[in-house]
Amino acid sequence: MTVQDTALTSTPVTGVLLTDVAAEKVKALLEQEGRDDLKLRIAVQPGGCSGLRYQLFFDERSLDGDVVEDFNGVGVVTDRMSTPYLGGATIDFVDTIEKQGFTIDNPNATSSCACGDSFS
């Protein structure tokens, strides 16, 4: 199954896209945390073998310039510095025998490392 085959919960043109599968996984993780005030924050930071790396984490903060989107009740936040790097990126969750975790398909990445955690 590819990201293109997976239904999206929303289709904003300029923002991040979160698949239904990823949204359900985030909901399950938030339920385990027992907190309803957290959102999934997606950021781009310098580092990794390709120059930039993704960070996904739960955050309760609201920063000036944040872009907040809702996907089936899951809040997804990107900061103003990361937003240009993530426009149109699709976040999915895969659970196969080979791999388990969140994946990011980013049309803005010109290259990425073998592990998929960093890009340029």
C-alpha cells in the first residue's frame, strides 16, 4: 500500500496531510497519554546526514506563527519556519513486518538519506 492509495482525512493544498491511518494511530497514542490538550507537532530542524531532519512529537504549546490543522479530531501543528519545507507533505503510519512507524512523503525534499529521517 502506498501513500497515494491511502485515504486522506483532509486535502489542504499548502499544508501537511495526515492519512486516516496516521490520525487513528495518533489518537491511540494520545489516549495512552491520557491527555486531550496535546497536538502532534511536526518540525524541520538542521541535522541528519542530508542536512535537515524531521521531528514529530506531542506538544501542548501554541507558538506565534503556528499553522494548526485538524484531521478527524487530531490537531497537527507546524511552526512558521518548518511550514515552507512541509507544504504538501503526507504523513502516514505503516505497520508491516519490515517497518513500523510514521512515514513522511515530502514533495519538497530534493534528496533524502537511506534511513528516511533526513532530507535536503
